[in-house]
Amino acid sequence: MQQTLKKSYSFEGKGLHTGRIARMTINPAPADTGIRFRRIDMGEDACVDALAEYVSSTARSTTISAGEVSVMTIEHVLSALTGMGVDNATIDIDNIEVPILDGSAKPYIDAIWADGFEQQDAHRRYVEIKETVEIRNEEKGSLVRIEPAEEFSYEIMVDFNSKVLGLQRAQWNKDVIYAEEIGICRTFVFFHELEFLFNNGLVKGGDVDNAIVIVEHPVSDEQIERMSEIFNVPKLKVREDGYLSNLRLRFPNECSRHKMLDLIGDLRLCGGFLKAKVTAEKAGHGINTTAAKAVRKVIK
């Protein structure tokens, strides 16, 4: 059966890319609503449904838009609701970007999971396909393949040609507890990207509490001091395993598990719960949402 939340849950924080503070409330919704965002700073009717045809940007996060109404960085909250089995919710937000919080879906899980869910008087509408959907990006070597199956399974391979990360894999299926093994995994960034991103006005809300920082190349003490100043955290250093000392990994392959988190959130834009076998290689928001759009066309 379909299910929704038992009550409303509110979250407040800065957006990863804009740095703007937003307050967001996830509310119960009637059966067959799906997931809908409402920009309450723009009016009660300023809504956009979490569907692939509304994707307007995939530049380092996923944005959906309907007319003047846009919501950025929706993938983590969509992943959380999918991983916890929520069919219907209305998400009110008073700014353009969803708060990054700790860089994972853990804050949503911690708030919602303990209360359980409200079962609704309607059968779940699974997203099922009769033919394989495959999207490739030859230039990046990336792939998302979605095949018909009797039950869902997701597998992802992550390869950044990084001596720190190596080649990592992650999976999600009925035997993997999303709330404990996927949803708590945080976003990550390479150290050599940081200064460029900050200098170009990107990741304005990034800090050492919401991202794993991977140090792929040798860095100077001056560079470390510069990052310490940006993050306003003294005595940052590079650990022996190649990660900045701001966070400890929750899993050895936390980065691939976070990519799985993103994949689950992006593919929720298919319009519901996929009953399919999903295989992804070197995937990101662009190819994930392109695959979701292709599925939407097939099921229509």
C-alpha cells in the first residue's frame, strides 16, 4: 500500500551552492500525490512536481523548475523519502535551495524513521518497464542501464581515476537497509577543486561539516592554511589515507555509497518506485536524470 508521513518535519540550514538559509518542511500528502515541492516564499500555488520532465539543471546537483518556480539540490531529500518508502509528501521550502545539512540524508532519516509511516488506502504504483532503457556518455565513460525485473536492485561503480578512492562499488536491494547503509553517507569533493569552486562563487554553503574532502595530489602548508581560513577551522591536516582531517569515514566506500544515494534520489524522478534492475557506472546527475526522462517516455 502507499504510505505517507505521520506528521510534518522541519529542517533549516544553508544551501550547498547558494549559501542561502532555507527552512523546509516535509508534510504528509494524500494518496497518489507523489512528491511535490512548494515554494512558499512565492505563494501557495508555486509548486513543481518531482518528475524528470521538470529537470532544468544538473550542474553539480539536480534542479527542477516549472515556470518561475525552481528548487535546487533536491536529490538527497528525494533519496531519503524513496529509501524509507514514502509515496506521498508535500515539501514546503522558503528559498530556492534545499539545505545541505550534514551532506547526507541522515537528518531526514533520524527525524522521520522513529515515528513510522501512515499507511494509505491505495495500492502503490510501481514504475515498471517492458524494455531496457540504457543511456551512455561515451566521452565520460558513464552508463545507466535500467532493465525489467520482478524486484528492485541497484548497483553502481565509481571511478575517478583516483589513487585515494580507487574503484568503488555500492549496491541497494531488499537486503540492504537504506537508513543504515546508504542514507547516512555524505557528499564528497576533491581538494584540488575547492579553491576553483570558491573563487568562482560556487559551493558557497560548503564547509567541513557537510563534505568529505579527498586530497588526491600533494598540497602545501599554505594551501591547507587557506582552506582552514575558508572553513574557519584551525589545524586542518591531510591524513595518511588521503582524506582531509575534517571528518571520519562511516564506511571505507562511503563515497560510492553517497553516489548510490544520489542515484536513488535522481531516479525517483521517474515518478515512483522503480521495479527494475539498475546498473550505473561513473554516473552523475546529468546521466541519472536523462535515464529518468527516458523511463518517463517509455511508461507514457
